[in-house]
Amino acid sequence: MLFPTLEFALFFVVVFLANWLLRPLPRVWRFAMLGASLFFYGYWDARFVLLLLASIGANWFVAKSIDAQHLDGNERNAKLLVRAGVVFNLGVLGVFKYYGFFVESLRSSFGSLADSVPLLEITLPVGISFFTFQALSYVVDVHRRQIEPMPLLDFAVYLSFFPQLVAGPIVRASEFGPQLAAEPDPRYVPTAEAFRLIFSGLFKKVVISTSLASQIVDDVFTLPENYSAPEVLLAIYGYAIQIYADFSGYTDIAIGVALLLGFRFPQNFDAPYRALSIQEFWRRWHMTLSNWLRDYLYIPLGGNRKGTIFTYRNVFLTMLLGGLWHGAAWNFVIWGAIHGGALAIERLASNWWNRTERPGLLPPKVVAVVRWVYTFHVVCLAWVFFRAETFGLATSMLGQLTTWNGSSELITPLLLAVVAVMILSQFVPISSVKSLEAEFGRWPWYAQGALLGVGLVVIDVLGPEGVAPFIYFQF
């Protein structure tokens, strides 16, 4: 099951009532939201509440100390403190997420020489990558004097805020802090937009993502050699849709819940499968991570300021580390390398195409179609390594694409329709969605409630029995 429905339904009811009743009491409201967030996080494993609290305390103290050094004019100490903050956060991430990967890599490379390094069984805390990146951005932004330090209670609410705590989007303090300080009236919230996001997120996760996983993706990625090329190809396309529906579904729910609590989170997805280049794909996919990598990794590495070669190096390193952020496995590194290499090739090809005065050689629509086909299939190629449990399974998947013998029993008209409709939905103008949303907002409350009730029933009927956890909970 996704979660114990009754328990979490009660949790959300209590939180929304507390939000409505306590918002006029800002300090009490903050303690209530902090308590709710710690309860929500502790539900998965209460031990890691202490880790979250330690991250809150350490990062708040470091940022406060950095600001004090700025006020004293001691920039050298401020730089030392920001470095200490970065080391602390990366150290926490390294121990809990990458220690086992590091030890196993050492042993595979050096054999018995590395046997003295102990391999510890360390449980990965849910959402550690997300709240660690938010903490890092806070410390760095205070050092850059882009934001003022937050009061401890405000920072605790920011870093632990439950809607996006375990799987994003990555919200910066500069986006959250002013909204927290403004203390909006909870009686006036964009409910039509919030409910549209929550229900579209539930539908994508429960119906689309889980159905694709159970009907084709999980089976084929587990034993690819048992299936024919058409089934393997549909499984690859299916996983592209599954991970989009799963992750964008979660962030839709998170953004919708935050709206009901009076906070607007940044957009995290913008029809990524309509992109005509890998660069455009990353402007549309997991946008908060893309922007984070750009501002805190790519630009500090030098960005495009040091010439062509260094630009390609910085792009490749950024994507490589972005892949490693997703998981402690070489498959994620390869996934990042594919994206980094494709971004570099695109830059080279674009420069050559424009330099040789070829833009008018083909009709624009033909060029757009070719670019879309290329982009979508490079993304799907990378998803094979992202999804496969091992490098061997990934190469087996790709090898099976040349095997056309055997049956294609897994391919059904319904599966083909789901994949096709989900891809075509990427090209629906957002203005059309907003028009429907505005129309829903004009309905009386009882009509809205009836439609929402029908929507829940439809999702329950169409969804399979039992729903897998969100994919990004593991990151």
C-alpha cells in the first residue's frame, strides 16, 4: 500500500484544521506545523527524526555564524564557516547514502587490499537528498548575502515542512521564507488549483504509474531475456511514462497540499517529453533540481565563462554528479554521463549547424520532429540505466531490442493507448488546463465536492490493488 489511508486521512484533516484555527497565532502555528512535519517524517522511521533535527540545528547555527562574521567584516572566517557547512552536509549525505557504494567500489577495484574497510549496514533515511540540498542552499545563500538568516523556529519549519520533505520539489529559503513571514489568511486559498493538482497527482501515481509498473515494466526489467524486442521497447517507453507519472504525481500532490496551507511551491515539471533538446528537457524535468545544480554546481565550477572546453567539462561534471545524487550506483553515474554527453554533443552540433548556415536547409516542422524523436529516445536510453538494477540488466535490455522472435503477449491495445495518450498529453496547452480549472472554481461548493468524490471513486476503481511507494522516496 502507498500508506495507511485512514491514518493519513486523519493526519491531513487534523493538519488542515490546525492550519485554519492556529494561523492567527503565528508562533503556535509554527510549532504545530513543526510537530506535524516531524510526525510525518518519523512515521517511516522515528530514528531519523533526530537526524533531521541535527541537520536543522547545525545548519541554522552555521548560517547564523556566517552572518555574524559578515557583520564583523571578517570574510575569511565566513568562507571557512560556509566550507564547514558544505562539508557537514555532504558528510551526512556521504555516510548515509554513499558509504556502502564507496566500500564496494574499493573492494571491487583493490580486492583484499580493501578488506580492512568495514562494510556497514546503513539504512538510507527517506528524503535525505532533498532536505540536505535545501540546507546547503540556505547556508550558501546566507554566505552570498542573498537572504537574511531565518529565526530558528522558522528555519525548522522550512527544512521539515512535510508536503515536500521526502521527495521534493527542492524549495529554497528565498522562496519559502517570505511566504512564511507574510502569514496568508488560510480562508483565502486557490482551492480549485490545489484540488486539480492533488487529484491529477493521485491519478498519475495510482492509475498510470502503478498500472504500467505491474503490467509490463517490472516484469521486463527483471528478466529482459524472456521478452521480445517489441515488449522490451514498450517497457522502456512505459518506464519513461511511469517515472514521469510517479514523480510529477508526487510533486503535484505536494504543491497542491502546500497551496491549501497557504504556500506556493515552485513548479517542478513542465511537459518534459515535448522537449526538442536535452537542454530543454532539463528546463522542464525536475526543474528545482536542474536550477539547484546550475546555481550551486555548474556556475561555481565556472559555467561557460572559461571557454568551450571548460564549458563542456562543467556540463558533463554537473550531470555526472546529478546522476550520483539520484543513487549510490554506477548505473546512475552512467545515466548522468549519457545526459552530460548528449548536452555536449548538442552544443557542438548546434554551433556547427549555425556556423555552416544550414538552418534553412530543412522545413522547420521537419527539424522539430527530428529533434523531438532524437531527444525522447536519448532520454529513454538513459532511463534504461536508471531503472535497471545492474549494468548487466541494462545491457541485456538493450540487447533484446534486436531479438524479434517470440511472442508479444504483454502488448495490449490498452497499454499502447496509455503510453500514446500520456505522450500526447504533453502537448496540451496549459491554457486549456487553466480554463477547466477556472470553470471548476466557479462551481458551487456542493458541486465541487460531488465531482471530487466521483474522482476519488474513479481513481480507486481504475487503480490496481496495492500501490507501490513513490519512486523518489529512495533518493
